[in-house]
Amino acid sequence: MITDRVIIMKEISNNLKGTFFILLAMLFLAFQDIFIKIISINTNLFLIFFLRSVIGVTIILFFLKFKKLPIVLKTHYPLLTLIRCLLSLIAFGCIFISLSILSYPIVVTIFFASPLIMTILSKIILQKNIGFRRWVALSVGFVGVYIVMNPEFNNLNLYTLFPLLTALSYATLIIIQHKTADKDNLFAQTFHLFFAAILLSLIAGIFFGNGKFDIYENEALQFMFRRWEISFNSSLVLLIAIGFAFSIGILLLFHAYRIASPPNIAPFEYILIIYALLLSWIIWGDTIDLRSLIGLVLIIGGGFYTFVNEIKSK
């Protein structure tokens, strides 16, 4: 009995710590998104990938050297690691492209199907129990996503699907991250994502980094095929800031999901919506309409119900 109580208290303590790290991570990632949206009008997508990852690797190496910790690159789950890296590239690629086209609050709101998807994947992969009420809450959340997307299929904005694809890729990535955390080092897991992004970016830079395919009027395609150039002005400052914000944010995020149960802490990622609304209003004067607000309330309500229900059951 005492042992069970100790285990429960430890789990609650880890969930509280995980919540703190989630809130802090989302703040750093919000600034990263804002910087990317600002710079997307004159910078290449894969150049951002490359510099962000190089800065991330450098930061981690300095940290490990300062703390006198070993540099570990080995993974005990090579197949899952490969899948996780591919999902990371898909997730971040889609979210960056959508940021170049859509308003930041809309992108973030649609993306937050991810905690709902994460709960479903926790059932499938981690064998977490999901009751009937939680299934209802998940359904309500997905109705909210549908409302925000406002899909008029005769005139569908395909870019609203990109944050949803990001949500699916990201949720799967996090579940794999949690599953492999028992053997794979946190920094090694992060290194894998950075190296995959560097490799993809270098391949993209070799094939179309000279701008020869930058012949389209579409903003998203321009973002992908624009010539690789770095101006030593505000653009360079923003690229460096993106690297620092992402590196710190992703380490905090991964650490949160290593120590806490994903379904328990995932709803606190919704703080990113508050950050997005506030920063977008300050910088661009962006707001969301009533329809999007209703959808937002349903998404957050569904996510927080699953969290509260989990706490009550314990």
C-alpha cells in the first residue's frame, strides 16, 4: 500500500515538473515561430533548417562539455529513431510552410489536434486506458479542429491541412520519443533530429540552393526554392535567434515527455495558443473570428477534460 502511494506521488511530481517544462518550452517555440514567419518572405526554408540545426548541435556540444557529460550518439532503437527523424522533418516542414501562408493563431489552433491524436496513440502504442468519456472529449476536440479549418471542399485552402499533418507527425514523434526514452539518451535523441535536418538541408541546398527553381509565384514554393543567401543584418540575427529558441525549446519539451506521461501533460501545450494570440496581436494586429474562437474553445475543452479526468482517476 505504501509502495503504491509512493509510486503515485512520484508520478504526480513528475507530471508537475513536466508541466513546468512544457510551459517554458512553448514560450521558446512561440518566439521561434514568430521569427520564422517574419523571415519567411526573404529566406529559404531549408536554409533555416540547416542553420537552426547547426546552432542546436553547437549549443548541445558546449553544454555537454561544460557539464563534463559524455557525448552519446548511439541509439538502441535504430528503426524507431529513423522514423522519428522523418516525422520531425515532415512536422517542421509543414508547419513552417503553413506559417508563411496562414495567420499564426490559425496555424497554432489547427496544430493543437496533436494532444488529441497523442491520446489516441497512447492507447495504441503505450497501452494507456482511454474511457468512454475521454473518447467523447476527443470527438469534441476534433469537431473544434473541423470548425477552425472551415473546409469548403469546392474551395478548400490546402494549407490548412499542413498544420493538421504536422499535428499527426508530431504526436507520433512524441509517443516514439517516450517509448525509446528508457534506453536512449535525451541529448542523443536530439542529436538524431538535428543531424537528419542537416543532411536533408544539405541535399536540398546542393540540388536547388542556387535558386534555379525559384520561378513560381506561389509563396510557399518560393519559400522552398528561394536562393540560399544570408544577409549580415537583421536576417542573420533572426536566423541565430531561431536556432537558440528551437534548441532550448525542444530540449525542454523532450525532457518533459521523458519524465511525465504524455496524456497527462500534453494539454498544457495549449499555452502556445495564448502566446500566439498575444504575439500576433502585438506584431501584426492579428485576431481570430467568432467561428475560429468557438473551434478553439472546443479543442481546448476536449484536451483539458482528458487531463482533469486523468487526475481525478488517480
